[in-house]
Amino acid sequence: MAKPYKKHNSFSAVGGSDLASVKLSVKKKIQNLAQGFGLINQTAYSDILEKAIVELERASNQNDFQSDIFNSFDLFELDRLPKDLWARYLIYRYKYVVFPKTRQLDAFPPCVQIEPTSICNLRCKFCYQVDDKLSNKANGHMGQMTLDLFKSVVDQLEGNVDAVTLASRGEPTLAKSFPDMMNYLKGKFVGLKINTNATRLKEPIIESILDAEPAVLVFSMDSANEAEYESMRVNAKFTHVVENIKRVVDIKQTNFTNSRTILRVSGVNYEGNDLGYSSLENCFGGSLDQIALVEMVPWIDPYNSELSGVQEPCSDLWRRMFIWWDGSVGVCDVDYLQSIKIGNVRNTGKTVSQLWLSEEYTNLRASHIAAERAGVCASCQVC
């Protein structure tokens, strides 16, 4: 049986600028936290909020801030959030982490991943973009989300979901409407995250991202060694990407001095590379807020592979929904050719909430609970 890959515990190394002081700052801020909210008994999620506060307070009293719900990244985000937004953030994180364990469902998923485009300019060794069945335009999977569809999705999520990530199969900044998308997102979600391979970060793109003030801007970079990086991120140029990331840092420090956006380099711990946390940190001279390495899941063709033997239900079925460029709903991006059909927010008349609670999703969750993974799920080792 393949070793199960736990999405929630996928980091092999994490770190950030002055983590110790962030922990101390958060610890001070959460004193008398429940009383400070005032509205704890007036929210529909008062029970969740209370449990989240209790856990945060418990963890803050430990020297290493160990928690089953909150991690060091959460502390950075909380420390930069205005206090009046903490309740929304704590509720979102609790649902994101706990609901997959308890098999709870809300009217909306805890997190929605929106795909501005499925097109990517790289062919990374560990990514499904190397599969021509996906990346060959003739096969119909390549495209860009229209701004109208994007706004329609965001309108449904605002006030119902607090975690939105722009990423999936493609590079978000390649979307023609990307700056307008960023402008439309501004101020709507406390857990907004943007993932980019950092190859297309010209000043107008950077300005649009920083003006929207996402909680986190993630640069995908796996090695501080030029040859090693370029062997993994095929078609990318190491010096160009480093320059782009440093440009973001400079613009943020110059034009967005009060921004709460966390700048994070996140790399795949690819077999045989010698990257290490320290090498990436040295590459940027300590100018980034965070550096993270995630364990690599070797890319395999999930449609023509042996059964993985993994029987544990996939956490994404309770944690996250993927909405792809054409409005179709994906259950995860391991199924990048979308063999599992849930529906479409564009042309079926169904809302995000209706699709999340649909018969198709319900039946898929039931098969996982019964340890009856089938099709692409049966060959997948992710849970």
C-alpha cells in the first residue's frame, strides 16, 4: 500500500522571520479574547468560536505553541489581522481543520480554490501539466475564466466563505483579467491566498496583488541552486524568478508599508535536491516573511495507475471545493481531467452551496467513508 499523504500535515520544514516574537505578540493579544469579541453569543458559529478560542488560549500557554488546529502560519496571519476580524479567521480555521475529521458539512465549503486559468507556462517534473491530455489545447482543458463568471462566484462566496485561494492547475497571473480579478477580491476574504510561480511578476501585476492585500502571497520555488531549480521547474529561469520575488519585496516595502500580506516561498521537497530551509533563506537575505517546504507526492498518471490501497477518506471532500476556469466543480486537482462530475456553477443553474451539498458530492463522500474509493480516487494516495 502506498504511504498516505496527509494534506493538512504536508510541511516538512517551516519557518519565518522572527517567529518567536510573533508567538509572543499573539499570546498577548489573545488574553481575555472571548470577552473582547463581545459578539461571541450572537454569531451562528458561537460554539465553534468558543472552541477555537479555548484551543488558542491553551496552546498559547505552551512554550512551543503546539496545537491540533493552529500552526505557526496561522499565528503570522492572526498577528497581522485587525482584532475585529479575528472571529471570522478563527471560525474559518476551525472548520478547515476540524470538519474533515468530524465529517461535518456547512452550507459552504471552508475553502474555495478558484482557477483563473488552467494554462501554465512551466512543465514542472512533479506536476500534471506534463500530461499532454491536460496541457494540449486540442483536448479542451485549457482556458481562462471570464471576469463575469469570476465575479459571480465571488459574489456567492462573500459573507459565506472566508478562505479563497487563487490557484489550481494553471498559473493565475497568466489570466488576462487577473488585475481586475484582484481588484474585485479586495476586502472580501480574511483568508485570501494567491499562489504563483513568480515568472510573470511585472510591476502592474505586483501592484494589483498588493493592493488587494491577500493574507498570503505564495511564491513556488524549490531550490536556491540555479541548476537544480531549473531542472525541476522546467521553462523557468532561476535568476529571473529571484529578481521578480525581490521586486515584490521592494514594492511592498516602498508602496505598501502597512500591508498585512505575508510573503512566503513554498517549495516541494523534491527527491535528491539539496535545497534546505537555510539555503532559501540565504537566497533572499531574510527579506521574506515565511519559507516552507512540503513533502513531494510524486506525480503519477492517476487514470492509469495501480490501486494505492489508501482507504482513509479524502479530507478535501469536507474542506475544499475547486471551481475551474469554465465554472466546472472539481473535487480535487489530482483528478485534473475531471473524471468525477459534480456540476457547473455557470450553466446548470446550481449555486456553489447547492453543488457542495449535492447528491453527487454526498455519494462520493459516502463511498470514501465506506472505504470504497473508486476510479481516480482508488489510485490516489492523498487524504
